[in-house]
Amino acid sequence: MNDRLMRVLQRVPTMAGAQLTQLEDNARRHSTDPAAQVILHEIGEERRRRVESGAKAEEERADAIASRVADLNLTERLGLAFTEIPLSDAELARLRVLHDHPDQNEYELMVLAGDRGPSAFNLIIGMLCYRRRAYLPAPPPSRTPNEEFWSGLVCELTPRNASNGSKTHGWRLRPETVLALRRLALLPEAA
């Protein structure tokens, strides 16, 4: 290999993402050149190393958090999770809607939250828990086979009868969630 190619290859591990993309774009424009093919291969290997390294670091971080919260109850886990990964405005708004309007169904909650579809509400609550999964216990099973009910870590489903007489359910915050949010002054104290 020539010296210039060796210098480029030696810099690949130290390049920022944008620099790698620029180098990749340049190499693709000369893809018939064997040196460009070597550069493209090395860029691919570097990206794979970065993904593996990031995944390993994330796994180690999750293990460390799991050790810290192992002896905590759900209220304490939620409080820590909401402190270390603060709630977004959208997440907090939906938790407040649930608090202020217990036992409403997804359609009613959708209207109250200003969402465009009922699944948005459930997805936001589910992702709220999923993003903080290292702090929380395993989610309960979903009614859908082979799925987890992430929202079930902060909410409970309450049986309801629909206006047409069919069985349905409403949503309400778990008592542990209400307590954790009150301790963080994110919900008002009980009257």
C-alpha cells in the first residue's frame, strides 16, 4: 500500500461521523479504484466497531443502573428514572391527563391530549417506560401474544362498559406513579 492510503486508513478510527461520511462519499465516486475499495471496507469496519462499542457501553450502563435499583420499590424506581431521564413535555402532559381524567378510554384520552389518533397516547406512554427500562422492572405481558405492555408500568387498565354495551377499558395512573410524580412536584398533592 502506498503511504497516502496508509495515512488515510490510520485516520479512519479517529474521524468524526461527518468526516467518515465525507470520506465515504469521496471513495464511492472512485469505487473502481482498489484504494477506494479498501477505504470503503475500512469505513464499514469502523462503523461496525463503533456500533458494537456503543452497544457494549449501553449494556454496561444498564447493568449498573439495574444493580442500583434492585432493592427499590416501583415508586422509588420511577422517581429515580424521572429524575435521571427527565420527562419530556409531551410525556408529562399525558401523565397529567391520565391523572386528571382517570378511567377514560384511549379515544377520550386522545381528545384530551390533542393527539390525532388513539394509538399515539399509548405509544407515548409506552415509550416513556421503554426509554427508562433500565430503571424499571420487567413490564407485564400484553394482551397481544409475545408483546410486553410497557404502559402497564405506569398505568392500570380499568374495566368499563362501552355505550353499546360491549366490554372495554379505561386508563388510570398506578398509585406508585402518582406518588413518584408528587414527590418530584410534577403533580399536585392530594386535596
